[in-house]
Amino acid sequence: MADIIVMKTTGKGAPKVEEGAADPAKLLKGKYRTKTWNHFTGEDGRLYCGIWESTPGKVPIDYVEWEFCHFIAGKAVLTNDKGRIWTLKAGDAFIIPAGFKGTWETVEKVRKHYVILMPKA
């Protein structure tokens, strides 16, 4: 029998935070600093689940993976390479399919749950 995985960012059982920043050459706006608390890796290293957050900023995105997101807090604007715009806020859940290209702009500090499935090698 397996136990459930409770996702949190502090206290007993919280994973070590991974801090990151956008490549300055690709940064379009703001500072865009990130924190990731990865709670689970499975399916031969292809599946990742956890909590992620970012400070305001805008970066280009080019997804080879599939990602489910659920915003806990904040606001972001995703724009695809054809100019279609989605404004997402706390409480919204969405899927970014493999092949999505465009930009991600964090307008208000975002914190989200994520599930990422990488493609097979």
C-alpha cells in the first residue's frame, strides 16, 4: 500500500526549494525569479508534480512537454505564437499542450500546482 503525497512548501515533508531565474538573453520584461518545490518524480523520470512560483516578468516559452497547472495565487497572461491571449488568475486550472509556443507573463506573483509529463525519449 502506498501513502498519499501532501504538497507544501514549508515544514515537515516539504522538499528543498529550487530557485531559478530567466536567462537574461531571453528575458522580455521584469526579473522573473522562480521557486520550485518538486514533490514527486515518476514514470521513469518523465512525470513531475509539485508547487511552482514566479515573480513578475515575461519570458518566451516553447513546450515539448504537457503540463497541467492550477493557480493557487497570482495572475499571468499567456500568449501563443498566433497572438491569442489567455489571462489566468488564482483558482484557474488549465493545460498547456506539447507544441505550445509563445510567451508567459507573470503579472502578479504566481503560485501554482503543476503536473508535467515529458515526452518519451
